[in-house]
Amino acid sequence: MNVTAANRVTESQDADSHATEKNIFQESRSDEKRRGNNDPRHKRKQQNNQPRRDKRDVHGWVVLDKPIGMTSTQAVAVLKRLFQAKRAGHAGTLDPLASGGLPIALGEATKTVPFVMDGRKRYRFTVAWGEERDTDDTEGQVVKTSEARPTADAIRALLPQFTGVIEQTPPRYSAIKVQGERAYDLARDGEIVELASRPVEIHQLTLMEQPDASHSVFEAECGKGTYVRALARDMGRILGCYGHICGLRRTLVGPFGESDMISLEHLQALCDRAAAGEGSLADALLPVETALDDIPALAITRADAARLHRGQAVLLRGRDAPNCSGTVYVTVAGRLLALAEIGNGELIPKRVFNLTGLTASPGRNERV
């Protein structure tokens, strides 16, 4: 099993509906392989006589509706190419055989990635009963079987045990480090991996439907560090029928929900229209500050903004001084300037933003 198989899940899906998306990221991989490390385009024009596209400053978020079969790293590479962006990164890995929301930060938005990763996540997943597998999903080897099947009433009665702060043992095939080694590397080498349980928080776990005796569909909203595969494994053990994940879709990551998602096919079409002068890639971007929805905003004057931009603290005084402490995001004339800390009557800059370049269209609040 390769490294990306650490957290695999799968679900049935019509291949034709994702043909365009697959072509896009497969083409990107082929380009990278063909160029290698010594890209001749750095020294001359491309063989098709088109000039090399220079990278540019792009700032904002794109919430990709990631198709099954694409790694998070591939997704970042594709978006970086489409936007010609200098910097990009994702806020929380979504495994190849899962679909759904993968927030990708471009440019200065990368400074806000931790705020998204620490937020709640929501998943819709399907559990197949009757088999436990060593990876806790369909990619693994069957290790236990049962002819028993749980009723909907039995499942609902169990759910309170998996709600709130619970102790959860991560899957053997996970990215947890054991003496400096990833657990999935040790597991695939045949070593017995004993991982310690740890507290995780499940805000909500709901049985959505039971299409047949062998499958149940759930929705879970959980905090950082929760393994949905472990939920399936542990529920199956308690119910006495065993179980593993056979389908997974992420529908919420921090402030980003399904209404924010955009498919690769839609994004490629938008890029084509922009290249033809019929639109702008800014329409696909969400503002950098979208990731800071849970943080108070503080507006300051242009004079104070100049000090903050130079990395200098600003004294907060007068009746308009904020009556709070902690992290705030600072704006000037409605534009994001910095992340700062309020303490001892001062505003101390922690991260200053330089949003020169391509940014989200004004009023961009919904998916294109």
C-alpha cells in the first residue's frame, strides 16, 4: 500500500461525469513528468511557440469540489497552474478516494490556513456492515467477518456513545507518528502498530438512511483529529457485525460549505472564458478574510495602518478603543490589513497581508 493509502475510502460514481476533471489533473501530471526538474521553458519559448506564462500574485480561496481519484497535492498543482499563482496550499488533506470540499489557499490566503484546519468538518459517509478491514475502508484486507446485520433502531441507540468528547484509537493506517515513523509506513511493512487512544469531539452523528441491510449512511460533524474510518470500525465492533467505510464526502471545512465548492470542470471553463476576455478568474476566488469568520474584525485609521504595516504596535486609546483582548483581524477602509493581538492597550501585528495582485471580485460571497 502506498503512502496515500493511509486514509482511503471509496464510493460508487459515474465515471463519465468526471471525465473532464480527470483529464485536467492527468494532463497536469503528464506535463510535470515530461518537463522534469530542468524545464526548458525557463530559457526559451515552448515548442508550440507560445511564450511561457509568468507566475503572478493571486490572493484568495478556492474551495475545490475534489473528484475521486485525485490527491490533494495534485489538486493544488492544478489550481496553481490554472491561476499561474506563485503560492498555493490546501487546508486539510482529503484522500484520493474521497470527494468533496478541499479549500485551497492562494497567495496571502496561505497565512490563514491554520484557522480553517482548526474548524469543524462535516462528512457524509456510508458504512458497509459484515466486514472489518485492516485499513477500515474498502482498500484494505478483510480481517473479520460476520453474518449479523444491525437494525436502524440498534444503530440509533448506539449513536449517543459516539457523540461529544470521546476516546478514539486512530486507524493502523494513519499519518500518526510512532517513534518518528508514520503509522501507515509501519503497517504496510507488516509491523504491529499499537496506537494510543486520544480524545476527539463529535458534535453530531446522525443515521441518515439505511438503503439495505448491509449499508448505512451517516452524517458526522466533528472536530480536528477525528477519523471517520475509526467511527465505522468501532460502531461495527459494538454492534457485533463489524464494518468499514465504503463511501465518504466532505461537505464542510471550517467556514466553507457545499455552496462554496466549484468543480474542476467549472473552474477550467471559467479560465477559458477569462483567457478569451469574457470574464475574470477573480470570480472564482473567495476573499482571504473568509477564513477568519470566527475572529473579530477591527477597523483602524490610515495613520495607524501605516504603523501596523511597518510591524509597529499601535496604542489603543480613547472611548472608541475595543474592549476585548486576543486575536483580531484588522481592516483599513474595508480592506484586510493584518492579523494582530490586542493586549495591554496595544494592537500588536502578527501577520501583515500584502494583497497587491489578483484578488476576489468585490462582493464575492457565493459560488460562481
